[in-house]
Amino acid sequence: MSDIKLTIQTADQTRKAQISVPEGTTTSEVLQAAIDNWALPSETEYSIANVSNGQALVPTQSLSKDLVTEGDVLEIQPVLVAG
């Protein structure tokens, strides 16, 4: 398996990074690494989307070349809870 080069950013675009992940890494692993590295609030729930193609990613999905392509932008989005 090869690495896939991606950009990951927060929804407000205040944090952004170029990453290289092994093909087969799950979206939840990428999400958790971003939360940890950027010290995002742990009490907030997050989702991740590929903004390059407008597709929401399921946390259990493994990143592969048919799901993301080199250079795609993945966005960490807080899940808003109405109350």
C-alpha cells in the first residue's frame, strides 16, 4: 500500500495541515489525530468530509484511492446539536 497526500483543515479554516497517510487508514484515525494535535475541544463531536468532492466520510471507512485522491481536502466539522 502507498501513502496518500491530503490536506486536512478545520471548518473555520483556522487550522490546516498537509498530511500523508498510509492507504487503509480509517477516517476516524485521521479525525482523532487532528483532534489530539490541534487540541480541539473534546466535549464536541466531529465529523469529517471530503470537501474536494462534497462527500461526507463514514468514520469506519478506510482511506483508499477510490475514496480520496491525492491532494483532496478533508474538513473536520463540529456536529451541531440543537437543544
